[in-house]
Amino acid sequence: MKPDPERIDDEAPEWTAQMNAQAITLKELPTTLQAKLKAGRPPAKGP
């Protein structure tokens, strides 16, 4: 799939092979960080 040029910029570049090689899975993170990421965003307080 070709990258969408509208969605790529300097702040969010397409991942390189080196970036993919350095990436880790969720299970490789500390358990405290895993829990925070799995909990997600808290619910909105209302309008």
C-alpha cells in the first residue's frame, strides 16, 4: 500500500526499517506501564 502524502509530515514520518527493528511489544514494557495503557482514557465528565 502506498503512503497517503496528506497524512505524512515531519512530526509523524513513515516508520523506517530501523524504527520497526527497535519497536517493542506491549508485553515487553514494565507491568505498571502496561496497566496504564490497557486502562485507556478515563470517561468524559459530561457536556
